[in-house]
Amino acid sequence: MMNPRLRLEITLLGVLLIIKYTGCRPVMDIETEIVLDDLFEMGTGFYVFNTTKDESNDDAINCPERQKGQTFCTEVTNYLEATQLNKFSREEFEKFKPYFKDDFVQPVNVTNRMNDDIDDSYYCESKTRLVYPKVAETVESKWLMVVQHEQYKQGVLVEQCENEDAPCKFDELLPLGVKSRCKQHFVYRSLVVLVDGVMHERMVRLPNACKCALRDLRKS
């Protein structure tokens, strides 16, 4: 049986090993729990602190758009096999019928747009498109499968920055010491997703505008 004092010393050592340093301030992972049961023996008298944790299901969702920092993906490998949507009954889809439609895409009227009030989003180039996300990030920062069936699709209108972090239009006309940058703006909206293989409504994070943000360096 391990000496209690030795167990305590090894536990404290484990705490030091899993602390991450940001600048000069140590920050501990919120999800890390320090318990004596995390100690396991490797050979006589040699113990290692076990920091291995089970990966959550959303960590297993891997797609190109997510790797690029987006909040949704339109292409997911083995989507049908992973969701098993073909095994759902029509009645289950019909419960969420109002969701299975495309957002209205309004034609761009240049004349009306010129007469509109000035909007900061016009100072940044953006692209609007209708997408059918197959996975998306929720308000809880979890990634869930979005229901997209051949006969039941959720078309979502998104607007994304063409050149995020680039200077806004007319940046050179700003007062000295004031800088502008194009920033992606997001909203949360409800979509039908799969939670443990069951359809639910969840709020997901989607891009909806590219806005111009100003920073006054004179106050720094």
C-alpha cells in the first residue's frame, strides 16, 4: 500500500504538470479533475498521473470548414451512416415540418439599396449564399449533426466576409489614429439537430453579416 504522504506528493506533482501557462499567469484546464484515482501504477513503486479523458462526440466530427474556423459544415464524411436518417419514420420528420424549408432569398435591387440608410455592413465585402449545413456549432459550443434528408432539408441563408480583418472601405478617410477592420457577425437560430440519435430543436451559431468595426488608437 502506498504511503499517504507519497500519494499526496505525487498528486501535487500531477497538478503542476497539467497547469498551462499563459504569459506569467498559470491557468488550469476547467475540465480537469484532480483525484487520487487518476494515479495508476507502471512497475513496482513507479506511478504516473493519468490525465487522459474521454473525447466528446463532437470532437469526432471533422470537416474542412470546421478546421478553417467556420461554425458549420456542408460536407461530412459518411453523413447518412452517422445520422441513420433513412431509418426515421415520416411521422418523426413531420413533427418539425416548419423547419424543413429554404430561407427566402431576396433579389438584390441596386436602386433600393442606394436609397437605404447607410449601413456599416456595406463598407465590407461579403458573400450571401444558401447553404444546407450538416453539422453546426450550438450555443453551448458543441457540434451536432443537423438534419438534412433528401425530402426534408433546412436551407439557411448566410452572409460571410470576403476578407475578414481587412480594412473597411474608405479607411484612408478616417481621422489619424482611427483604424477600421471588417469583422464577421454571427446570430443564433433554431435548427433541427440530432441529440443522441433523437431529433431536437437547438440554437446554432451562423454567420449573418460582415460589419465594419472601428478602433480609436488615440485612446490606447
